[in-house]
Amino acid sequence: MTVKIMPCLDMKEGRVVKGVHFVDIKDAGDPVQCARRYQEEGADELAMLDIAATLENRKNRLEWVKQVAEVIDIPLTVGGGISSLEDIELLFEAGADKVSMNSAAVKRPELIREASQAFGSERITVAIDARRNESMPSGFELVVAGGTKPMEIDAAQWATRCEELGAGVILPTSMDGDGTRAGYDIAFTRAIADAVKVPVIASGGAGKLEDFYEAVEKGGASVLLAASVFHFRELTIRQVKEYLQEKGISVLL
């Protein structure tokens, strides 16, 4: 297995932003400049998440996607505000290679099946936001609407269901870890990786080189998503890849 590095552009009002636990949002730059730089630095894929789309009850901003897609050749996964096949088609036309859906899939799981049949499962990612809840079998409860609404559904069981419906990638983010740079939530990542056979993207909380290694070795992730450490130049993609390679993990240098 070759592990991939995936910087993430969280978008709000046309800018890349970064928060902690999905709030306390700070500006982190221009999306086109960030995208171009990350491709030059060796990113394998890029994620672009419109973090306010669902909360503001609107669609993803297609012009942002077009502008970013024009300056990169690596696969671009776009998420936020996707609730229909038409939304997905428009994003693909704008230059996205894959889409990531979250709240809409929880609301209507059949959308996962319809999307994977229409466009191919490898292009459909389901994002799963969760937080710790000891009453759940896996210890993690699914939350939606930017982490504001608990669903009383076990996150790992939901991941299995998403895979059965045709999701080609699962993107779990721990609400407890987002933006903290305290390390990925390994227990959560592992719970999801154990529940599915499709690739799992580790997300939320990367702060140092060891965190990336642990997400693969202990968490079972095959794609490593990070935002803050790359946006604020604390680590480069190259540094992360060289570190992983030294640790015996296959990466594309």
C-alpha cells in the first residue's frame, strides 16, 4: 500500500480558513495559491471543503472549484453542500475528480448508492464526523451539521453501511481532534478502518511528523489529510513523505 498525502482547503467566503473544533476560524490564504503550492510540494491529492455550505443551507461555490481545478493536475475531492446527483454532476463539470458527502448521505443514504452507480464508487467519498460517546458500540457517535447535531448512530456501523451502499472512500474526522494539532484521533480512525475495506482518510488534528506515522501504523489509514500544519508552514509535504519513507512506509516522492 502506498500512502498518500492530502492537504485540505477549508473554504469560507472565497478564502482558505482553519479553525479548532470547527470554530475560531482564522484566515489561511488564497485557495488558488495554496493549491498550486501544494501540488508543487508533492501533494498526491487535494481536498476542498466548503465548511459553511450545509449550515448556510446553500450549494457549493462552483467558481472556487473551477479556479482551483485549473491550476492542479492531482485529484481534487470537493465537499460541502452536496445533496443531489445534480450537485455532484455540476462539481465534476467544474473540475472536481471526486466528491465528499456528509449530512445529505445521513439524511438520505440512498444518495450514496445512486451516486456510486452514476459516477463510479471510486469518485464517491463519505465524510463521517463523530465524537466520543461511550454508549455507542465503537465508542463514537455520528454528528452532522458541522458537528452541531448528534445523530444517535454508531459511527463505525454507519461507515460499514456507507461502504455497502457504494462509497469508495471514507473520511472520518474526530470533532474532539479537529484543528488541535494534538494528533489524529487514532482510536476513531482505527474503528473506521476496521469496519470497512475501502481506503480510509485520516483527518483532524495532525501536528507533528509522528502523527502521520501513527495514523498509518496504528490507525490503518492509507490517505493522510492535514490542513493547519501545511497552511501555516510548520511542516512541508516533502518532510512528511521523507519521514514516512524512513519509517518504512511506501510513499510517492
